[in-house]
Amino acid sequence: MDKEEAKTKVAELVAKYEHFSPAEAKSYHEAKTKQGFIQPLFQHLGWDFLNTDEVAPEEKASKGRVDYAFKLRGVSQFYLEAKPLKADLTEYIKQAVTYAYNKGVTWAVLTNFEHLQVFDAQTGHHFLNLSYKDYVQDFDRLWLLSRESLETGALNKEAAKVGALPPPLPVEKRLYSQLRQWREELFNQLHLHNAQLTFPQIDDTIQRLFNRLIFIRTCEDREIEDKILLSTLNQWKSGGRKGELVEALRQVFRQYEGFYDSDLFMLHPLDQAYIESDTLERIINGLYEVPNAMASYNFSVIDADILGAVYEQYLGHVARVAKERAKQAQAKLDLGFLTEKIELEAKKQKRKEAGIYYTPKWVVDYIVKQTVRRFIQEHSHNEILHMKILDPACGSGSFLIRAYDELLRHHASIRGKAPEELDQWDRLPILKENIFGVDLDMQAVEIARLNLLIRALARREILPTLADNIHQGNSLISGGEAELKPYFGDAWHEKKPFNWEEQFAHIMKSGGFDIVIGNPPYVTEQLSEQERNYYKEAFRGSIVGKLNTYRLFIHRATQLLKEGGFLSFIVPVTCLTDRDSMALRRFMLETCQLLSIVTLPEKAEPFGVVTQATTIMVLRKTADPSGRRKTLVKFATGVTNSLDLPVNEASLPAIEQATFESVPDSMIVLPATPKLMEIVRKLDAAGGRLSTYAKVFQGEVNLTNYAPWISANKIDDSFKPLIRGVHIGRYWIDQSPNRYKPAWVKAEKVARQHAGVPRIVTQEVSNMQQARRIKASVAPVGHFCAHTTNYLLVKAHDVSQFFLLALLNSKLLDLYFKFFNTTNHLPAREIERLPIRLVDPADPAQKKLHDELVALVERMLELNRRLHSLSDIEAEKKRAVEKEIRATDAKIDNLVYDLYGLTEEERKIVESL
């Protein structure tokens, strides 16, 4: 129904309420109110209560639960707490806000139909406060909660407009901020009072403390245990703060060791370490109340992936000693020792070098649905009982937790229960039988074990250690001394090799894992020579050119899969396109069915700091070549968040896997069709590559290295003009001060000099994602090129520079380039791959086409010079020149279509993209 129809229906609902007598209204308890008024109200706003992927009744995980989660594409948009018609809503505000906040959702809605209130879950501030009388009179504000408004973002836009939507500070950031502050305090104290502990031991002690406290808080909020931490703190305070709080806390830990018998509470240096009571008091209090917010922390509803996000950030900092200078020097003289302060230094660069990034929930959800849910749909219950799921670089366990949730959902459904109703005796066997992980970082391994145990926890009961499920080790290096010593010497064991056949013997003997999922590390430059040599031998079938660990993980994952098993990773999109991945692509095509490819452009939502484009691939291992070749591969491109994901995969473009084998050197990253593929094949067959006729170089001036010799102004005659990527347009070099800053470089400092040679220049770093075109022009003689450009030197004397420029700027070659590239980089070696069809000068028709193209390019260069010489007040002249440029550009494209022999139908396809 449209908005006007909805308004009419809401008016009828309001009229129904207004006709109620006080006695009738009082008789409406919560269930009756939901059924008679609240559900109809939101149904009129476009929400489908029969679709649990859209409106999900929330199960009673704790007293802090709410009634409904309203979702788009499976992602919660707001939570709604429903109350009886005449209930006083004020006493339920904190409950509703706390639930939404801890679930990481922006909005909390509280209603008894008579009143409807919307709160920003971060602050607890009102955004909407409507009575039933406002529903029709102020329908536009009520409509902000409609499905349509949530789809278009109208609710958030309106809130931002009136200042009711502050910059987000989600629960994981607040919790992490507190953990980091406490960690720094604890590090200083442990370092000061426990001289026997090394830095790694101190860090391990702190993490063990946090793990225990979060486990205990989860038990409390799930009502498995009493609020023992607050009770212990209050008893210590009421006793006059006698003794040390840490001693009282250790008694709690000993109790929990007896209750749960988990590695988490086994004796540890933590149990002898001294920690100041004031610090522990702040930590305990801080694990209950959210600072500067109405919400409290509720660990029964904080998702495990949120804890994963917290710990990924936690692992991203390392302690270091900061020697305080003058003040501390004096302290040394006065007190006889040098005071040291421990600071937590962000090691984001180290995490980046290790290729480790936290994967957001919507990406994890998608990958698990494409693998675990697909396996469940295609297999018997007995097969599901024994399925094996692996993340070979599991980090804090986000993929494994989500996979475990999917299994719990299945087992609950066949029992006619909700997942939250499964007993611990149901939950633990699933965890032990089905979920497996490996990670190089022992801290990450411990966190993954903790997160999985928390997810399994349902009552006070002895818990397993998970040591046989989640292992520490290097998933890519396997073997013993005999195999590894030749590569790594006597220190081979320091690589933490992981022997799959030994550690997962029962799984590997039965054929391998049913599912491998994850976000493997992306590491290139940081690999040692020893590692490179080992990997080149161990992964011989998929190694060509530059190494990157994500390629090795794909190879390893395929090896670990059993026949018919599923693999899904999120990895750089270069695995589909670049030359260094050619052998890996061949390996995948020869061993797997490619089921789907989803590409995410640069700076998409998943990683924030990661700027490279990525892809989610879903594969099924199979030895059947005919089945592989006939597989229809589904495509989705340009996905930046969960709302971009396909609702119905059947509607996605698809192409037979066999088609990939007909395209040399690459897969396809556009939503390919057979006709589009035919155009690509036609271009490939047209003649030689650009490298046959021209040499392509990256610009000789690195802007960072040459910074001392670059100026915004010409200082003297030794400074020459510098072309940067941003200056290059199609058929134009723009260094006008009103658009882009001109730059000058000291010529004698430039190592390689082609400045006196005519050359074509292209952007190397471009805004292709917006402009969607290769940009090329002619560099004026005497100009230098920055490293954000490429330049071409024509090798063949009989090839015209202007002819090549026409091809580079054409829609046809731009289409070809974008088939194999999704990043904003145009590497020289990729430009060299472009298919170039020359003309036969002895053929009059071809000679005519060549000369026309050259003349049109000269015309384009002149028209662009004229356009950029016109002032802003000469608008009419500008429009006339722009019109002529468009017409000339179209003529060039048509001649290029003629050159490559495209049919009318094929031309229309290219023009439509």
C-alpha cells in the first residue's frame, strides 16, 4: 500500500482505539495490545510480520529483551519494545535503550500504542514522542518508521537534520576504549609491582583478567549466576576496604573454576600478581554502566561478533616503555631509580603488515549463508551432525561464531525451539563436533575459544577447553624438522608449523573439511626470503610472480576441503584479474565450481582503513570436469554494504564457468554475459598487445621522495613543469591554478629523463570509480611525470602516437580494461595488455580510417585547448565547444568500432555500459 492508503488505515486504527471505554482499554494486556494495535500499526507502515527476516520476534534471552527486531536484508534497523495500552512507558525506557545499544542498533522504539517514543540508543535522547492523536495529524513523522523510510534512509537523514543523530560511537568502540584505558593502567601497575613478569607475561595476565571478567558478566546477565562481581565489590567496600580487592576477586575465580572447570580459570600468573584495588574497583563498575549514556552493558545480548571487534582492536596495540625525560631524570636522582611509564602504542601498521583486519558482521553473515546454510539445505540431518567447518585464520572467531549460530538455528528448528531455548547439552556437542579454527596469534586463539564458549553457555556446567578445536599455528607452513629445516634452519619451529594430518587427523582421514570460510591475511612485502622459497615449493601449483598470502590460503583451503565441500573467502579482487593470480585462477577452475562472485569497490564499508577493492567468492570443490564447466557463476558488483547484497540470487547475471577458460589470463569482474564475452574475445583476436608497439613506464617522479625538490611555483629555470595524475583528462592536461595546483620539479634531481621525448600520458592513480574512463593525453615536451601517472614511448616508427591515443580514450578499450580491473590504479603492465589493432597502410580503406582517427584526435586536442582557454563568463561559447567535443568523441568511438569489426548489436552493448 502507498503512503496515502497507509494513512487511511492508521486513521481507522486510531478511531478503533478512541471508541474504547476505559474498562476495555484496561483489559488489554501486552499480548492483546500487540495483536490488536501495535502489529497492525506497523503493518500499515509496510512491515511484513509473517517474514521473520523482516520482523523478528526477539526471544527471551534475559530480562532486558525487547519484542521485535525490524530488519532490512537481515540487518536490524530498530528494536521495538511493546507494552499494554495503559502502561507507564517511563519505567521501560532504560530497558529498551540498553537492549538496542548492546545489540549495536541505532534506534530503540517503545510503545503502548497510546504513546510511541523513539530513542537514540547511544544517548537515550528522544527523537520522536508521539501520541495516538499525532499518528494522523503528524503522519509524516510516524512515516519515518515505515519500511520505505528505512530503505531510503529518511529516518537517519531527518534525525541528522535536527541534530538528534550524533556521530556514532557504537558499543564496541566504547567498550574497547575502556578496555584500552584499563589495560594501560594495569600494565603500569603490573610492571611496577611484579618485576618478575616479562612484557608478554604482563599482557597475557591482563587479557586473562578481562576474559574472566567478561565471562562472569555474561553469566550474570544471562541469569546463570548472581551478580557476584558487584556483590564482591560492595562487601569489600562495606568492610572498610580492608585487605586487597584482588584477593576477594581471586576467591570468585576459584569458585568459577569449580563451577565450570575451564582453562579460563586455571591457575595463572594472574593469580599471584598484585593489582591496586582502586583500579579493580573502576574496572568492575565500568563493566556495568556505559559511560555518558543511559544504557547499561548487558553481556547477555552483546553479540559475540561485537566482542570480536573489541578484541581485534585490543590486539592492535602493543605496550612500550616511554622514558620520561627531565622530570624522570630528577626522579632518578631523588628516589634512586628511573621511573618508567608503559604506553599502549597502536600497532595498526603491524596488524596491517600481518594482513589482519576485522570483518564486519554483514560480510560474515553473507559468507556463512552461502556455505553453512547451503550445506544444511542440501544435506541430511545425519550429515549435518558430522559436518566440519574451518576458519584457517580465525582471529577472534567471528566467522566460526556465526557458523555456530547457523548450526544452532538448524538444530533448534528441528526440535521446534528457538536457538536460545537449546540446553547446554545440546549446544556443546555441536561446538565440539562441528567448529574448528587455526590462528598464528595465541591471544587471538584464546579469545576465539572464549567467544565460542560464551556462545555455548546456557547454565552452570563443566565446560570443555576447546584446545582440540581452536589451535595455534601457521596454516600455511606444515611439516616437521626434516621438511622445514632446509628452509628455516634450526629455528624452523619458531614458524609455528601446523601439521594438518596430525592435528586434525580424524578429519583429514575422512577426506577433509566440509566448509572453509574466512578473511585470510593479505601479506606481500613482509615475507622473508625463507618464507618465499618455502611457499614457492609448497604451493607450486598456484605461485606465479609476486607472492601474497591470501592466494596461498585459497590454495590451502582447497586442499583441505573434501569432495563437494564449500569454500568462501573475502580477498582482494586482484585474484580475479592480475597476472600474479593467473596460476591460482587456473588451479581454482581445475578443482572447483565457481558458484558466485561478489565484488566490493575500494573504500567499501567492510574495512574502513583498507582501500583496495575486494571480492567474496563462493566455490565448491569437485573432481567432475564436465560439472565444473557447466556451472552457472552468479555475479554481483559494486556492493558497499548489506543493503546492496542481492535479495534474490536467481535474478543475478550468470555465465557458464567454461566461458572463463576462453578468456586468456583472467576472470571477469563485470556481470558478464555471453555476448559481452564475445566482444572481449573479438578484441583479444584483433592483433597484438600495446606492449608490442609502445613501452609503458610509471612516472619518474615519486611525489613523496621528491618532495624537497617540488615547488608550487617556478623558482628558476632549473625547475620544470610536473604532470600529476589529477592533471590528466581525456585529450587534455589541466594545470590551471583555479582547478589543480600546478607543480614544478628540479630537473637535475630526476633520475630518469624522457622529458624531451614526445609521449602519451595516462593516469596511474585515477578516480575511475567515479569517472569510469581511462584518461590519456599528450604530454607537452619538457614536462616531467609524477608517479601517479604512466607514460608511453612509441617503439614502432610506423605507429602514430595520435592513433594510439584514440584507442586508449575509446569506450571500447576502456570496457576491455574494466573487465579485468576494479581498482583505481592503472598499472603500466596492465595498460601494456590492451589489445591493439593496427591498420594495413597498403589497404586504402584501412589507411583512410587511420588518417581520419588521427585527424579527429588532433581536433580533440585543439577543442580541449580552446575549451579551457575560455573564461566562465563565456558560457555560450563553452557550451558550443563542449557540444563539438561530444560529437568528435562519438566519431572516434565509431571509427574504433569499425576498426575492431563490431556489429551494430555489439556497439549498442558497449554504449549501454
